[in-house]
Amino acid sequence: MNKFKYYFILLLAGISLVSCNKSDDDDAVTVPLRDYAVQYKADNDSIIKYLKTNYITVTNSPGTPQDQDVVIKKIVAGDGNVSIWDQKTYPLESRDVYSNDVTYKVYYLTLRKGSGESPTNTDKIVTSYTGTLLDNTVFDSSYGYPRSFNLFPYANESAVFVEGWSEIFPKFKTGTSSTNASSGVVTYTDFGAGVMFLPSGLAYYGQSQGTIPIYAPLVFSFKLFDLQRMDNEFTISTSTGGRIFLGDGVPDYLEDINGDGYLYDFKLNPDKYPNPPAGLVDDTDGDGISDFLDFDDDGDGFTTRFEVTKPTGQVGIVNGVDYGVRLYYPWDPILVDNPLTPNIDEREPRGIPRRPTGALADPGKPESSTNVKAYLPEDYTANPRLRIHLDKTYPIKQN
């Protein structure tokens, strides 16, 4: 009898467990994301506390793999270390970033500015990095090895995108590279290096990633070695729905009309950017599509690529005149060949021209699509000049 009661109790317990599990499955609830503004306030408080209770050590050893390595540790009472917030060696800087209808104040340190060029927030970069949580736990690292990342969030890449990277890397410059002739190993010197402190809204927010919990502010120390200029105009594939990047012949960084180093098109994601600050969009024709994503920058009905294409009779040396070997005009004349590319001659004597200012083909008739003016040498070189792909009055349309 006792055995029967024992097994009966076990049976009831099993039924109870199954019933509970089934109920849990049926009643699964999706937890909504936290309010971005509320979470940002909490993140900002945590980041400021971190900056005031931790100190930084930087290795300055140019020419070695350890150059600009960073170690951040918590201050112990009486150890004499000065907090990141109070230290003066690398003054704490910040940048306002609009996203998720919140204006984030993103703190960062410039350990070294760099000696080369700055990427835009849509370029591809070569960097090494280490990512930590606010308890200084390392969650990811390239271990000093250079890795390539696209800063443009809509690029077709498998890597999970960290929005804060695209906002801070443009504040730095690349370094100088050299390649060992025998081993082929590339080394970098005078590269930019820094540390960024990202609120969760500019990181992974409500998604956990490996050992990173949800709503976690992140710290990245990094070195910016090199960059690749991108040309990001894209179309959507009718078969797959994916993005096909075609470009328009003008790299993104040259379509940064206001020259601030950042390119935005809030039209792509209006829910994320419902009230963008005025002046952040670089849009020549005012059609709501920024030039770096617009196949017709000036809205004149002629694509930008068509307007920056050189006539077929003006490629290479023609009748003793060196027109350059490119099919497309560069932004400005290129007078010196790049010694790092010995198999390619980059020299181009002319840049994208302005509307021609020479004589009409038939001076007795008005200018038209069939009676055009001749280009003068200064039309390709004058600085400044309104280039034809940004001048909606030219080419002249057929009557």
C-alpha cells in the first residue's frame, strides 16, 4: 500500500510538471523593448559612474604590436590612480548622436588622432579592437590583428552592426602602412587610437550577444589602421529582396555636401529617426534622398554615373593628348601617381567638369541639346566649380 501511494504521488507530480510546462509554452509572452530615452538615462548614469571609478593605462611604444594598447581597471581606495573622468593626459570628449529619437551624448578618448585620412560613417575600415563590459570583463577582441568592418548599417555583411562605431571612428584618422617584401606582412604606424563608451542604444540594446547581456553599455578600445572609400548607392533585388550595391561613380566621402564627415539618410528608417536635426542630410536636389544614396544627385533626369562618364574618345592618349585611362572623371585632377600601386597609373589631368563655358558649336544659334558649348581646360580644373552632376541645368534636355 505504501508503495502504491508513493508511485501515485510521483504520477501526480509528473502530470503537474507536464501541465506547467505546457502552460508556460502556451502563455509565452514577448517582452516589449524598454523606452529608449529612459534606458539612455540609466546607461548614461552607469557610464559616468564607470568613468569616475576606473583608470586607464596606455602603452606608448611606436613600432611595436603593443603600441596604444589599453588596460582599464577599477580604482582601489588609496592606490593613487586618477579616474578616466579626472585625468588630463587624454581629455574626455563627447559627441551628440541622434538615434531612436534620442540625442545620445557619447563619450570617447583620443589616445592618438592618426596621420592619414578620416573615414566617413559609411566607409569600410581596418581596425583592431577589444570590447569590455562596465565590470571590465572582455567579451570580444581581435587580439591585435587587423579586421575589416563596414560602417554603413545597410551593407550586405554578416557581422552584427554596432551603431556607435560609425559615430566615433570618423573622429580619428588612419595610419601609414608598409609591406614586408619577403613575408608580405603589413605593418601600420601613426594610426589613430581611442576608446569609446557606448550606451546600449548605440550597441546591442535589447538583444543579448554571447556573454553580453541585454541593455548593456559597452566599452571599445581600438586602433584605426586603414580605410576603403565606399560608393553605396544600391537597388533592391526583385528575386531575393537583398541589396545590390552599384554606386554612382562618386565615392560617399565626396558626396558629404556639408563637409562634417557624416552621411545620413533618415528616409531609410523613419521610425528610428522621426525628428532628425536640421542640416544633417546632404541632399542636393531636395528629393529626400541623400546624395550618397541618390543615383541622380541633382534631379535633372540624367544619372550621376552618366554625367561623370568620360566620352569614349577621351580615354587614354588621343592625338597626343593625355586624357587619362579612367572611364570616369575623378572628383579633381590627379597629378601624381600613387607609388603604392605600381601596376596602375592613377594620373588624370581633368576632374569632373562644370557646365562648359567655351564657344557654341554654331554661334548663330541659341544653346540647345544639339548646339552645345565647348569645354575649356579650366572647366575641368577651376576650384571651386559646380560640377555637372550637381548642376541640374546641364546636360541640356532634348526639346
